[in-house]
Amino acid sequence: MNDLIHYRLEQGLALVGLDLAPVNALDQSLRAALSDACERAAADPRVKAIILHGERGLFSAGADIKEFGTEASSAEPDLPSMLMRLAAIHKPIIAALGKVALGGGLELALACGYRIGEPNLRVGLSEINLGLLPGAGGTQRLPRLIGAESALNLILSGSLVDAENARLLGVLDRIAPSAERLLDEAREYAYELIACRAPARPVEAWPEPGEGLPDDFLARYRAEHEPSWKSRLAPRLVLSALEAACLLPLDEGLLRELALFKQAESSRQSKALRHVYFAEREAARIPGICGDLPLRKITRVAVIGAGTKGGGIAMSFADAGVPVALLENDGKALDRGLTQIRGNYEISVRRGRLRPEEVEARMDLIFGTLDYADLSGADLVIEAVFEKMEVKQQVFRTLDKVCKPGTILATSTSSLDVDAIAAAVGRPQDVVGLNFFSPVNAMRLVEVVRGKVTTSDVLATTLDIAKRIGKLPVISGAGFGFIGNRMLEPYAREAHRLVLEGATPAQVDRVFTDLGLNMGVFSMLDLIGIDVNVLKRDANRTDVSHDASYCRLGEELHAMGRYGQKSGRGFYLYEGRNRTDDAEVIALAERLAGELGIPRCPMDDQEILERCLFILINEGIQLLDEGIALRAGDIDLVWINGYGFPAHLGGPMHYAEQLGLGNLLVGLQRYRQTLGEYGETWFKPAPLLERLVAAGRKRIERF
């Protein structure tokens, strides 16, 4: 009947197959075709039951995200109205769920009276990840199916549930023995329902979704979880929708849900999260590299250095089932590294994330060695040694001798010149940077650093392998600090300067945790180690700004042996992970300010926010202009996934666009004028920003 819907009449059954490649996204065209098919089946007296399924196996990954925030989202037939009509059809409707039923796809299934899934099915309501809530009945029908508390946890987590757990929860009625048998089992299920004259919809399992819960359950839930939500709007709207499910009849609850959904859809936070969603997909597209470019085969990997970073990299490959050799030049260091890896896995066992047998399977994939000759068969070698150019170059000279032709040679440096490292070998075209963010086994981000002569197939292969091990790869050009650490430099410099001018580390950190960052700059430096930061700056003296007001504070703390959490003293004092302010740091800042002739006064939170963010964003615009970053969205991904910038603000570049590029330029110019010589030096607007504003552009992009 339609290219998007395959309609078949089989012995009293209407089989309605969704066929909009690749994932049956429920856009306006598919909604219209599906609505017509269901109305046809409802009106046909020969049809005793209806089966909805994915024509190519997959049921539906949900709404078309491109429609959110546009008129198409509510174009007739809109999804909420279509599902209300579907649920009112007086014939049994069986949803045969293949592969995935996510978001609006699961809401479509919930509007059906009966559900059967294949064994590898995954279901979930993941709208929260886009700053939304289910808006087509999910917050109202799911609680009536599995209870309010289970529904609330599922919706707020945004996580996916496998077929067996979906059955145990009550989302599925049955599981087919295989994907191939799914449609046949759905037919048999339908004939059973017809034979016993089953109602179009069974009696609700939880007609009172909040039954059995304390009267103050939702209020206590809000009080317990709001601190972790910080400024996020969507979780609060989900809670309001679940409250409606507990207090209102279904038809009134659906109206309340729709109003809350529209509030979320129009919010800046959802717009920001949708920006992040599309930025992740755009990051995989590299200009000049075709999608059909042949990749190098990666079956064996080696990591050099069994420290924290090297061990984490090895774990990431083992987690993905890839054998990895872990090399150290000292037996004790190798034993420590392997012991630490096992310890990390055992923590996962205690937390219920791994089974003991899975730990052994992963440890079996990691082969410790002291001999470079054991790396001769590796397809990819990742260096993760001391952050010093001479050390890394020597490692690469050795690899050049022992590795087979075609082996990709990667450095995990976080700031050093990848081209200078590549110059140490006779095959610089095979060298690439893979800057894994720590802790590697927990962090998604990998900056893939393209050297001047890195070949396209090396770049494409490293992007592919990063995705295979569950990472988010973002391309960066070579140069000091790449994207993330290049921008961290002025951000941290300004934070240090503000402390000299009268702020406290705690005040600066609080401003940014209030904004939604996971931690402030001083907490972060204490976590990674002040000594590590000083070492990185020393290794890049020619690239890092020689600002005495920045260097002096960090270097004085370093000289005092205040390395951060590891030493119990840094910008804060530590008892375990509990930190307290330290008057000694304030006294040190006062002394240094006097020596440097920097006036001190109480600092305003807004000035702290603006000075740190404006200079961070300005540096991002500059590196975009230089071609270090391909897109503003790539910069946002780095700062969200590597530095804890709040995703619901969209990253620093998106934040700047919402602020207004003209306002950003005015702010930089104001501080350039008011901060004297310091402002003249460090608050000069990036030329690209000036060009964008002059041209009336609203988005940050090269032109």
C-alpha cells in the first residue's frame, strides 16, 4: 500500500511492516503511512488481529530526532495522537519487536495491547539523553504496565534493557526462540488471542501505578536525586509526568505529559543535547576520506608502558576482545601494572558489573612482556610512556626497527608535537596520535591527532578501532595540547590569576560546579597532580605562555611538595577524598600578588565565570581558525567528554552561540580594557570571532 509500509492480509491477520531505512524512525511520513494501515485493518471485518513489525527485522529506533524543535514534530498525524487512536482500536494488536524498540518505538509498542520480542531485543526510553521526556504515552502507559517506581528508574536512566529483563519487568509478554521465528511466533500468539476472544487490551497490571508506594515517595525521590541533577530540567519534568500518572486518569495524564514534553522540547537544554547528538555523528566524517576507503587490519595490539594510562588502554582493548601485549622495561613495573589492571577488574566484580570468569577472560587477553621482539607481529602499537619528547622519540626509534611494515605507530601524548615524534622514524606516514583521556577504562574520549604526513588509511583505521573499543574519537591537528589541553591552558591560567587577584580556589571551583561542570579547575589539578601539570608545562616551554602570575602559584605549590590528592595537600587539604580549604594557599597567593604587583580585592562570581569561559571559548575559536579542530562541534565533544563540561549546555562553543557572538566579543573587549597590561596581553579577541561578528554570523565556523 505504500513504500514505507508493507501491508499483508493472512487468514484473519493484518501484518503491518514498517520499512523506512535504516531504523524505522517515526517521522511524519512513516506516521501517516502507519496510521492509514492501522485504520484500514481496523475497518476490515476480515481482520481479527493486527501484527506490527519491522519489515527488515528492526522494529523502530524511535522518533526522527531531526524533527524535534520543528513544525514537523507535531505535523499530523503527530505521534501522541496516532498512538491514542491506535490504543483505541477494538482488535488485538501485537507488536513483534525485532532488534530494538527505543523511545517513540517503544511507545508505539506500549500503545499495542500485546508485545513479543526476539531474544537479542533491546528496549528503552532514552529521551532523557536529549533533554526530553517520553511524549507519546511513555510516562503514562509504562507505569500502568510495570509500576511507577520501575518506570521512573527506567525513564530517568535512559538505559537499554534486554529481552529477558524486559519480560521480567512486564514490558514483554513473550520472547520468541529466535529472531528468525519472531514473526511466526507473533502469528501463533495472535491466533491464541483470537481463539480465546481476548480483549484488545488486557487489564492493566498497575491500574494505580503508585500503589504500594509511600505517599511521599515522589517528594523523597526528588529530594534525594535533585543534587545530582544540578540544573538539568528534563529529570524534573519526568518526575512531574510520573506524578501525573499516579494521580490522574490516563487521558488526563497523556495531556499533562504532552505539555511537559513541549516544555522540554523548546528548552535550551534539549537544543544543546540535540546539538551534541548530531555533533557525535558529524565527528566521524573526515573531509577527504571516503567511507569506502580500505582499512588496515587490526587484530593484534601492543601498548608500551604499564602505568595508569597504558594499563587503561590495555584494558580497553581487552574489554573489546582484542589481544594486547603490554610492554615495560622493568619487571617490577610490569607486575605492578598487571596487578593494577586485575585490581580494577575486581572492583567491577564487587560492583556487580563483571563476573569473575569475565575478569579471567580479559586478563587472558593481556600479555605482559619485557621484550620489544614480542611486538613484531602487532598491527597497532600505542606508546604510553613518560611525557618527555626524548623518551618518546627513543621508543619510536626502537619500534621502527622491530615492527613489521604497515604497523600503525601511535603515541598517547597529551600535549607533545606528534610531528616531532614521527620524525624519529623512517615511516612518519604511519604515525598518529591517540590521546586517551584518563581514567582510560572509564572515559570515552580519544583525540585522534593527525600529523602532517599521516596517511588517510591510518587515520580512518584508528577512528574505526577507537569505535570498536567503545571510544568517541575526535580528530585534531598536531600542535601543542591539540584541542583539549590547548584550551585548558588559558582557562587554567585565568583561574590562577583570579586567585592572585582575590578569589579563592573554592570560589572559582564553585562557580563552575554551579554551572554544571563535574569539578572546578583546582579540584581537577589536584586530582591529576600538580606535579604532572608542572611537568607538562616544562616539556612544552616553547609553546606555553610565560605568564609569571600563572607559573608562580603552581610552581610554588610544587616546590612545597603539594602535589594534590596524592600527597594530601595541593590547592586543598585532603583526608582521603574529602577536601577542605587551606589558609596557607590564600596566604601564598597574597604574598605572590604583592611580589608581582597585582592588586587584590573580593571577586564577583560573574566576573570569574566570564573571564574563565570567555578566554576558553576564544582559544577554541582560534584553534578552529588554525584548522587544529575541524568543527566547533568537535571542540564541544572534547570538552564534554574529556573535561566534564555539561552536555546540557552543549559544550563551550554551543554555549557561546547561545550567549551571542557579539556579546562574547564585547565581553572580551571589556576585560581587555579594564585589566590593564594583563588584559591587553591575554584578552585579545580571536580574528575569526571578529570576522564572524562583522559578518553577522550566529554560528562558530571557519569562513
